[in-house]
Amino acid sequence: MKRYSKSTIFTIVLLVILASSADAQVGRGKFGFGVSASGNMLQSDWKTNDPGFGASADISYLMGENWGLLSTLGFDTFNGKNSANQTVLSTAFHGKIALTYDFLRDKPLNPFVFAGGSVVFYNPRVDKGQVLLSGANRPWEFCLNGGIGVDYFLNESWSVIVSGEAGYMIDDWLDGYGGPSNDIIQRVSVGVRYYLFDRSTVQRIVATSTR
């Protein structure tokens, strides 16, 4: 616990130093292209839920001063043990569209929130390869997504993004078992994004560099 507290304090101090030392007017572009890696956890009907991993690619579009759209394609794995103590693995692909809101769009350290929906295609199976879904259970479902994050701009073109997300499955078969409550996806992601700027931003950068 003491080690965890020290790590948390160090991370907060580092973010404060970065925010205070960077240029205070880092602009965002119209389009951004990003990739990220994630650690996943599933709240499900399994006896135990163990950490998994994921990766995704995304496209972002800034619609106005603070609002934007985010589209993501990703792959995830979820692990656990069922009531018979068998290891269960569920692999999943997802496509997501979300609405984002940036709180400090023109600052180097920009917190944001997002909410939207996704379609998840999954394949749960036990350790010997037995597929858990029957013909009566389709291998895809809709999911409601929401989360928070921080976008740190390294310069005008690149940023590092850390985010936490929860996804509520409309149905209960991501883990391969129907139960009393729907499955919930938990995801923590770290990634980078490259931004393409609109004409006005390019003009501002050129004007600033020629002064």
C-alpha cells in the first residue's frame, strides 16, 4: 500500500510539472489518428475475473470549441475461471463511436470525458478450446461506453493519452454464461495520437514561427 501511495504521488507531481513547464497554447487539429494498449478486467458470472489486455486504433474529429467525435476499432482479451475452476478466455473485437468533451482544449494537459456505444464481437471458450456459445446465443452485442481521460500534448502534432473506461453490455454472453447481471467491461488505456490540423491552425503556426 505504501509503495502504491508513493507511485500515485509521484505520478501526480510529474503531471503538474509537465503542465506548468509546457507551452500554454498548444492547439488541437481537426483530425487525430491514434493507437493504444490497454489492461482489461471483466465483471462477469465467472468465479474469478483476471486481468487481460487489448489494443486499438482510433480516429478523432474536433467539431467545435470543446466537442468532438471519436471512432475506435479494437481487440481485447478477458480471462477468468468458471465455477468448475476451468480457465475461460473470451476474445473480442469492438467498434465504437463516442462523443467527447475537452475541458482545456488549448492547454497542454487536457482532461476530457466521453460517452457512446459500440458493437462487440466475442468468442468465449474454456481452456481445452470448447466454445461456450450455442446456436441460440449470437456472438455479438451492443455495449454502452463511458469514461474519463487526460490528453498531454508533447508538441503541436503529438499527444500522449491515458484513459479509463467502462462498458455495459446489453446482453450477458461475453463471458459465455447467462446470469443474473449483465457483463461490464473495465479498461485502462495508454496511447499516442498524431494530429492533422485545419487551415486556420496551420496559418497560426506559420505566423508564430515567422515572428
